[in-house]
Amino acid sequence: MSREIEYHILKGHTASVNALAFFASDQKIISAGDDNVLCVWSVDDKSCDLKLRGHEAAVMSCAANRQTNRIVSGSWDRTAKLWDGEKKQCLWTFQLNSMVHHVCLDETGNKLSVCCDDKTTTVFDLTSYQEIITFTGHTCSVTCSDMLGNTLATGSMDKVVRVTDLRTKKCLLNLTGHQGVVSSVSLSSDSHKLASSSWDKTVRIWDLHSGTFRSQGPKVMYEHDGCVSCCEFVCDNTKVVSAGFDKQVIIWDAKQYKQRHKIRAHGSWINDAKMSLDGVWLITGSKDRTIRLWNVADSDKLPVVLYNKLEMGYRFQECDLCSTTFKVEVHDLIEVGEEVTKCVYCRMHLKDSLKSESTKSEISELAA
């Protein structure tokens, strides 16, 4: 097969492309740009179907419900807007007190979070267009958010990630460790893990379910050569996609915490990257004013990916029993003779349990 990934260049913005999202069952793409415009693209035709105008300053963020035509956008004009992508009209405008850096929809499409320059995150009800609550707590501008169920995750220029319970309105976690602005956060679909990216050139994965980050810290991935602008869990949480100012996209193995593939994608830094639910299409948006649509369906068969998968050395694995992350080395695989899915402590415990059961069985036979 080819050593390259097929891609298409989409041109329509006259300035930097800041954000992207799939919608309409992943058949369409929405993009936001410094030219104050939102563009709607057809995945099949690779063409711009329409442009949504109404913002009076750079549109920094956009999000969409994948199953409907509802789109939200956030701008430095201090507004967030709700759009109907089919009727090509703005349904509502939310007025904020400062520049909007990021907008996010929950999985139902009924809640909107808006992250602002004034250190706040406001959550709106899109059925009533009413404000639910405004959260404070960050000490600098809030740059990003993700919302799933009753969990809200936010990142900030203060280098901190906060996890908040929307029911109790209380902050559950303050995750520290990044050495630069937190540019993006992404919750896994089961809310067990959180990925964060930063201008410190790293992507970090925090295990919220087991809480191992409290004693062991998060898993830190260092392959980027510049500030990382975005990250997202994809493909049923098995992969993480990230991109950054090094003009590259990296697809990571979310369980082994290793790079699967790296794509040099643009001539300038990349602001956003998203993947379709079926894992076929990857979209990237850049300061070079273009969007690139990549067919990554067969990327796992590329020679470089096969080499990485077969590379000898070590990898990180999550224990099937206790969820602790442990290192698997080559001699472990040779010694066990099969895929190692349990940490050494659980393997020892199982071994002892089997011995104990065997001893009990022998005693029972003697007694009989």
C-alpha cells in the first residue's frame, strides 16, 4: 500500500482557521476563522456549502451536535451564537462580559458551556436559552472545556485543569502539572479519563476512575516539538488525536500511551484537529488559512505504524483487574508467552489463589 495518507485541501477562509467540528452524522464540517466567518463543508463533495456571518470579530471556537444541524460558535466580539445549519440562520445570541475563547456542547446538545477571558465559564440551557450557572475558580482566562453528563472539565492560562460536578456545582479536582497554558481538554466517553494538552509541548492523560494520578501522576506524552493546541479522545477512547504549533498531528494509543502515527499536516501551526466517529476522516485547521481532510481509515497499515507496533522495548498497559497502569517489557512477554493484561501484583495474587484452591482440593480428597 501507499506510504502516504490521502488528503484534500479545503479553501474558503481568508484568515487563520481556529476551530473545527463534525456534524450531521459526520457528513458535514463546520469551521471557524479569524475572518469572522463560519464555513459549512460537505465531506462528500469537499466543498463549502455556505458561510454563516454575524460575528463582528474573530470566531475562536465552534461546536456541533453530530446528529443534528445545530451549531454553536464563540467569538472575541463577546458573544456566543446558536445556529441552524440547515436553515442557515442564527437562532440565538448569548451576550457575555468578555471575549469568548471556547464553546462546547454536552452529548445531548441541550447544554452549552462558554469559556471567557474574564476567568469564568458559563453554562446555558439551549432549550430555554437561559443561564444555568457561571463558574469561577480559575485565576486566568479560561481557554477550553469539555462537558459530559454532569461533569464539566475546564482548562486555563493558569496552567490548571478543573473538574466540576454540574449537579452539586462543586469543583471535584484541581489538576496541576502543566508548565504552560492548558489549550484543550477532552473527557473519554465513559468519563473515566481526561486528556489535556498544553503549550508546554505535552499531552497528559489523567485516570479519573482509579485516581492513580494522585500517587503516580498523569501519563505524559512528549512527542510534539512545539506548543500543543488541541487533543481529543477518538475511536471509542482507544486513541487520542493531538496537534500543535509544530505543524504536526499525532495519533496516540490511549492505552499504551505511545505514538501510533505522526503526520506533518500544514505549512503553519495547527489550531485544531478532529476525527469522525468511524475513524475514517481526520480534519485539521491551520493558521495557513486551509483545512485538510485526511482519509486515515487504513493508517494502521502504514509501514511506520506497523514498525511502531512491533518495536521492541516497553509499553504501558492498564491492568484488567485493578486498573493500575504498569510497564510491560519484552522479557515479560517472552516469560508469560502471551499478551500481558494484568499487573505483576494481580498475576501473583491469582497464582497464589490457584495454589490455595489446589491445596484445599487435595485436603478435601484426603479427608474423603
